Amino acid sequence: MRRSRAGAVALAAAAALAAAAVGCGGSAEAAEPVATTEVTMAKSYRFDPERIEIQAGRTVTWTNDDNFTHTVRIDGRADHEVEPGDSVSITFDQPGTYHYVCRLHRHDMDGEVIVR
């Protein structure tokens, strides 16, 4: 059976799109939580790691290693604006799961802090 050139091009394009989608950072739900209190705002508009796990009473520090200003907003609380090279630290006293987002880049930058 012979494939047409147009069919082969369409198949190649679909494969490239699928590969690109897998390579883009997935949702916070897809990543396993990492036991750390340090989150980096890495270049490419992402938090690294997206999901972290800590003990109640610990402080998490977000550091902006990107060239652009980002924010950290946790579950609708006030934004913490973080300029390039700066950081913000937030203490989590109560167990629970806290969603966080960069208000400026919410489509690409979000994650969770799981407090035990």
C-alpha cells in the first residue's frame, strides 16, 4: 500500500505536534511532588518543581531566575511580585494542598504546595 505525499506530510506534522505537547511542561497534577522548600522561576515561564511537599510550619522560597517579573499568588491571596534575581518566602502553618500561580503568566505557570 502506498501513502500519498500529502498523507505522509500530515502524519509527520501530527507526530511533531504530539512530541512537542509531551515536551511542554504538563499540568501540576501530572508531576510527582518533590520534597523541597525551594522553587525556582526558571526561564521558559515555569516553576521548577511545580509540585512540592513540605511539613507544616516550613517556609517555601520562590526565586526568580528568569529575565522577567513573575508573581506568586496562593489560593487567591495577595500577589507577591518577584523581580528577576529576587525571591519571596511564605510559611505554611496548616496542612492542606495550596495551589499557586503566576498571575502574569497563569496559562503556563502554576503549581501546588502539599503541606503534611
